[in-house]
Amino acid sequence: MDIQVLMVLGLTGAIVGFMAGLLGLGGGLLMVPVLSFLLANSLWIFVAVKGATLAILFGVFVSYSAFQMFMDKKPKPSRQMPGFAGQLGMGGLIGMLSGLVGAGGAFVSVPLMTWCNVAIHNAIGTSAALGFPIALANVTGFVISGLRLDNLPPGSFGYIWLPGMVVIACFSVFTAPFGARAAHRLPVKKLKRVFSFFLVFLAFYMFNKGINAA
């Protein structure tokens, strides 16, 4: 592996780990553009699979969530998490969107839980825990769907590029605890605004993808 590629992957992993600890994010929305650039866009073709309409609608939803969190809009005091059936529906939505955009689901689960009066720190911690089963399911799907393809980069297992996965994972595991510590030190209002800024970045990213796909 080229030393420059290794440095880019290491830096990406360090940032992803810190953001995962700070905001409960899986980091997919940061890793996908970087890996697409490094691999000449050979592993992730958004236009063919998702389409412009979905990208734009998703951008609208994320923009609304970012505005709500930035303005620290308070949900109705009586609002609570839905029952078992409602939570199953939320889980299905989060899993589907995570698979579509290659992210851990915190961009949906954190706004949803805070909208249901779950404390921001609890929402972030829960979202971080949700990342593992979501990732396991998505990885299985991407491996199976890419096993028969022969035009993937060296070191690929299905759609999973193993060298990039190993390097990013090593660096992200090291920096994640620092992000978690920073999250506990930040007051709730500031933490919400940090999350909202990340959502704004995500919204612009999705709008750009949707416009390019149109």
C-alpha cells in the first residue's frame, strides 16, 4: 500500500473514531467519499442504486433535523418513545437508510430519540451501540452482493476493501475514547449544535449527490 494512501486512511480513521465517540456516528458519511476517491469510485455508485429523489428527500429530512437541534427546539414534554411496534418500525427505517448511504444510523436515530425526549447523551450512547448490529447486517449484504464481481480493487472481499478497513479500524479504535470524553464534558446545548453542524454537512452532501444524479 502506498504511504500516502496509508496516511490518508489513518487520518480518516482517527477523525472517524473521534466523531464516533463524540456523537455516536458510525463515520460512513466521512469514509465513503474518501474511499470512493482513493478507489476511483469503483466501490460505491450512489446514482445507480439510490436515485436523485431519495437523496434530495433525505437531504430535506437531515436539514430539518439539523435546524431543530441547532435551535434547541424542545419536544412536547408528554412525548415519549413509541411502544415495541413503533420502535421496530424506527429500527427498520434506520437500518434501511443506513444501508442506502453507508452510515451507522446516528444521523437518524439521534434526532428521533431526542424528539422523543431522550437525553442527548443517552441518544448518542444508544446510537453508538446500534452501530454494530447495523454494520454487521450491511457488511453481510455488501459481501454477498460483490462476491461474483471481478473488477474490484486488490484485497477486496465482495464490496469490502480489507486494507482500508483494517487501517481505518485501527486508528478509529484509538481515538474513539477521546471523543467520548469530549462528549461528556460538553454541555447539552453545545453538543446538540455540534451534531447539527455535522447534519448540515451531511445534508449538503446528499443534495449534491441528488442534483448530480438528476
